[in-house]
Amino acid sequence: MIKDMIDKQVIELKKLWANKRMLTFQLLNLAMIVFSALMIWKGLMFVTKVSVLLYWRFSRRIDCLFDDEMGWVDHNGRMSWRKYMLRCMLPLEDRLVSESPVVVVLSGSMEPAFQRGDILFLNNSVEKVDVGDVVVFKIKDRDIPIVHRILKVHQKPDGHVELLTKGDNNRVDDRGLYAPGQLWLEREDILGKAVGTLRYVGMVTIALNDYPVLKYVLVGMMGLFVLTSKEG
Amino acid sequence: MHTVWVRLNAVVFFGLTVLLCLSILAALSKIGHTRYHQPKIHKLALNQLRSIKNHGGVDRALLSFDLHADMTPAFHWNIKQIFVYVVASYKTDTNPNNKIVLWDRIIEATDPPSAKIIKEENVFVKYGLMDQGAELRGREVQLQLMWDHMPLTGTLYMGEQAKDTTSTFTLPHDYL
Amino acid sequence: MDYEGQKLSENLFYYIIVLFGSIGWIYGYFLEDFTYVFYSWSVGVAISLVLCVPDWPIYNKHPIKWLDAVPGRDGTKERETKKSK
């Protein structure tokens, strides 16, 4: 059955190649889908301020994806269209990292409170963060946001606070993660306080994260499907 | 719905939507739970002050405490775990408000019922009572039990021991 | 898959997933354990994937009847009309 399907797709592709007008049409169609997805995405971020941030493991993986060592470009310095398509889709997630009020937990440092795949909703409008709150913070000059719990709060007379955090599942506090010489976090370092959580639904993200091949297969399949499908 | 991919997509996304709705319903089903189900804190008090020393300009006190609390009422089917922690709060001249976690414990919903009742004497702190400077001596410290509800779905919310049942102690005026 | 089949398949997975989900939810509510909901939902989705995604013969009981080819036209034209369906 699968072989049948592949054969069918190949035939469709061949037909499409022969008919340039149709090919252009389908490519535009594909572009429209990609752009409308992008538009919806950006719109969602703007209106509801809710979008998906992929937590540190994933951002790290994206970082290395953009290294040329990963083979994005061939020896001529050119990129195949398929890789280009993938690369066009990846920065979508990357650019959201600092702006997003939704986080998918990808590390185990807060287990069992937050397992990998859980979705976290952040709120950055809270004025005060207190001891015991789970917060997402970012260290200066580092792109990777971290979800951990506040262990210590020292409040100065002018109201500003110095904080120390720790992951529930980590043995020591986070000083080692901070910038060299940095002892305390301040309110500005905090991207938001975790106010809500959603288990199970985020597991798809984890599947995509753990098996990057799956992501390429999915994206590739979507592309192929859009290229060869007809209005039905 | 005319190709396998469209149907696959439809089933998966419909499935996820249903799961999302079920999760939200579960969260809604337990609104107001805390109004009738509050953990019972029988005792939280200093047992023994072990030491108060100055380490490189920073004061640190080590102590142990007694804790009797029944956390069972805080659990329900949408709770994944409760994070219980003991907070020491005190005032100094430089910092009008200091809050430090001395001890914490994660109680998971899947733990046996006995794990949800904490009845321990002379518990040594996990994290030392460490000041930012050298101003711990002679300060009055308040111990309070707090807990964070971590649900499967929905909002995180805190609970804390009623202020009038908390205990306080005064640290000595000299290092020991 | 014909039109009737598409309708059937769509209705089928709606009902299956919702049914399994709700039964699991009610069961889980009374036993105070959400994992039942998740397992029951998973079973529902798995059944739907098997029943509704592949093109089973049951979905092809109402084949679409096309008009006969208009006689007197040559083969190329006929292929064209087919392509643009």
C-alpha cells in the first residue's frame, strides 16, 4: 500500500514537472501555505502574546544546526532547496526564544515538577517574584533561558531584589550557571513567572526534538504532499 | 479527507484538541478545592541552633527544626506534585526583607499516603541560613511552611502556613 | 475513498476519540487519577488511526459515477478533461 502511494506520488511529480504552469501554481500554493502559517504565527504572538518557545536543549540544537559543520551547505557553499526550506522554517522557532510567553520544557532539571514535553505559561507582568516561585530567566550574553525555582530573595530598601535560583532536580544552586562573577539575579533577568502548565499535549514537540529525522520527514512529506495534491 | 495524509492530520489534531479539552475540564473540576481542603500544619519550630559563623565576610547559621504537617488534603487528581518548603525570613539594616529557603521536599501524587504526612523531629537544614553580609547576629527569624501546587494542567498556586501559627526565634549576639 | 466514505471516516474518528476520552475522564475523575484519561484517550486515537486513516474497502461502497466520454473526440482532449477534475 505504501509502495503504491509512493509510486503515485512519483507519477504526480513527473506529471507536474512536465507541466510548468501547473508546477508554478503548486509552488505558489506551497509558498502561500508557508507564509500563511508564518502570518498566523506572528499574528498569534502579537495578539495573544502566546507562542511556543523551545527551551534550552532545542535552542542549542538550532544553534548547531546553523553551523556549517552540520552540512547545511555543500562544498560549493550552496544549499539544496530542500535544506533551504527546512532552514526557512527553523528560525521561526529560534527567534521566538526571548519573546514567548509559552515554554516547552526540554530539560529535566525541574523534574518531577516539569517533565520534558510539558508546556509552561509565563507571566511577566507580575511585579514581585517571591521565594518558591518558578521563574524563567536568562543570563546576559547567553541565549538559553532556564526554568528554575527561586531559593533566596534579598530586598533592598529601594525595593529592588537580588535573587538566587535552583533547579528542583539539581543538587546545587545556579551560581555556576550565571555569568562569571555574577552572584545574584535581578528582576530584569527574569523573563516571566510560571503561572500555568499543561502536560501530555506538548509531547509531540518532544518527539520532534528527540528524533530530528522525524521533523525532516514530516516537513518533507508536507512539502511533497502540497506539491502533488490537487484541489479536492 | 481524500488522501491518507489529510486524514492522518485530521485524526492527530482532533485527538490533541480532545486531550486539551479533557485536561482543561480536569482543571476546572477542581476549582475551589483549597477552600475546603487545607493541609494541616501542626508544628514548625526551631529545634536546635547548631552554629552561627562568619565565612569570608558572610554570616551563616546552621540549625535544625521540627516539622509536623499533613499535606494529604492538598492533593487531587489534577495535582502532579506538591513542593513543600520551609522559609526563613528576617530583616537586616541593608535589606529590609530577606527570604531564604532552608529545606524543601517534593511530594509526588504517586507517592504512598505515608509520604504525604510529614512528621519529623530535628530535621537538619538543606540550605544554610546565609546572609548577604554579616548581619545575622541578634536578628529575629521567622520560620514559615509554604507549598507550591504543581498541577497536570492549569494554574500553579501557592499555599502557606497561617501567619499567626508561625514560630520565630532570635539568633545569638555572638558567633557560636 | 469516495465522498460517502470520507464522511463516514470523519464521523467515525470524532465519535471514537470523544467516546474514549469521556469514558476515561469519568473513570479517572472517580478514581482520582488522570493517567486513566490519558491511556483511554491514547487507545481511542490508536483505534481511530487504524480504522479511519487507511483506505479500507468499506469507504469505497459509493463510487462516483462519471459521465461517459463524449464520442467523437480524440484521446488527448479526454485526458485533459480527466486531469482537471
